[in-house]
Amino acid sequence: MTLFTDAILSYVHLISNIIMGMALYTQFRRFRIGFDLKDALAIQRADMIFGITALLTLGSGFWRALGSAKGSSFYFSNSIFLTKLSLFIVVGLLSIYPTLIFLKWRKDTNVGKVPQITDTQFKLARRAIAIEFHIFILMPLLAALMARGLDFSQLF
């Protein structure tokens, strides 16, 4: 991989992470008791953007890990990278339940109705989004540590 390609992949990875974080924050802020149609549409849009940028983040990250000048062994032998990857997977798994709810809303939002949701569904989806958000904000710290060649064995 050329340095230019590595730089472009790094840029795509960073920008997609930023947008992914913004989309998650939008869900976190707008998914509240008493949400209206405007909120529901914003949440659905944010969830779609979240999914697309998650795929871009994962794809650009793996491409960099497998083809960068540092070599894949730098990444896959680093406990911080493996933790970051594991947390990313946890965030993805946690996002499934809210996404399924938001997809079911389409019937209502397409005809201008505020979607209905049970208290249990709301609480579970809201909790999943909150946990996702709190895990996600740790990712830049892990990336900064890893980029400096650090490993958990050096920190503790």
C-alpha cells in the first residue's frame, strides 16, 4: 500500500468515525419519552447514517490493518487494538435492537404518523443506545494509545 493510499484510508476511517459518533449522539439525544414525528425521522436517518459509517469504519480499518506499512502483526498482536475491535463489535451488536425498532417505524413515519412504542421497548432501546454511546466515546482514547505503539502490558 502506498503512503498516499494509507493516508486516504486513514482519512476515511477518521471521518467515518466522527460521523458515526454524531449519528449515535443524535439517537441518544432525540430518543426520549414524548418524541414527535420530527424526532422519529431524525432518529431513523441517524440510524441509517450510523450503519453506513460503521461499515465504512470497519472496512477502512481492516484494509489499513491488513495492508499498512506497520503490518497486520502490529495490529493483531496489540491488546489495545483487539480491545477496540471487540468494543466496536459490542457496539454493533447493541445497535441491532434499536435498529429493528426504528425500521418498524417506517410504516408510520412514511404516512406522517408518530410511531408507537411500548414502555419496555423504549427502555431497552434507550439503554442500548446509552451503552453504545458510552462505549463509543472510549474509542478515540484507545486509538490514540494504539497509534503510539502502546499495549495494555505497557500501561499496567
